[in-house]
Amino acid sequence: MVKIVPLYQASQHAEQVTDWLWQAFGSAESRDFFAAIVANSQREGEMPLTFIALEDEKPLGTVGLWRCDLISRQDLWPWLAALYIDEGQRGKGLGERLQRHVVDYARGLGFESLFLYSTCKAYYERFGWQYIGDGLDYPAQPVHLYRFML
């Protein structure tokens, strides 16, 4: 059975989450950057917060609820961030479950909307996200912005 928990409850998997994020979203010299993100998103009751999906203690995927995920759009918050599914677990609905977990968590905190950005189109719309325009990731990479009304 898959369970989704805050990473601080399964901190033995922090290195795996760091490696996933670094390999999926980083560059050769950015592992320390992602390690800092993961380390600073493991405080109970505080944001940013990282969640991990586990099955029998095996890590399957991760997602974050962050204050800011796109520096050029600090006016938008909070963010569903760094959604990653282990390659062997893709296509099984885990991405949707992780999204739903963050949506429900953010709703429980009293937020009215949630944001995310992505370089791909047509994935998040399937889950109720509304495309709200384009933005820029550093360094000047175009991205698509989405909002989920809670």
C-alpha cells in the first residue's frame, strides 16, 4: 500500500529525494543546491515542506509545497513544486495522488489557490490545473504557469 508522508517522517530517504530532484531539474554542479532545498523542507508545521510516497518503505516519488518555486513570480504562492516519480513507478497514477495530497494539504492550511510551473503542456490540465500564462525560469527559459483553485 502506498502512503504519502512528510519527508521529515522518513528522513532516511532525503538523499534519494535530493538525487531525484538534482537529476531531473538540476545541472552537473547543482547537487548542493538541491540538497539544501531538501534539508530546509523538513520542518514539521513549516513551509517549505517535502512529501514522499512510500510503499513498504521503498521511495516511489516526491512533491513539495513551497513558498516560492519560480523566482520571477514571487507574487504567486504557495507552489506545488518538484513533482517527481521514480522511473519504474510512472504511469500508475502516483503523480495524480501526490498532486492531490498537496492540494488537500494546502486547502487544510486555508489557502485559496495553489500554483505550479512546468516546461510541458497538457499534463497538469488533466488534473484540474488552469493554465494562466507563461513565465520565465532562470536563465530566461520559458515555462507555463498553472493555478489550482482550492
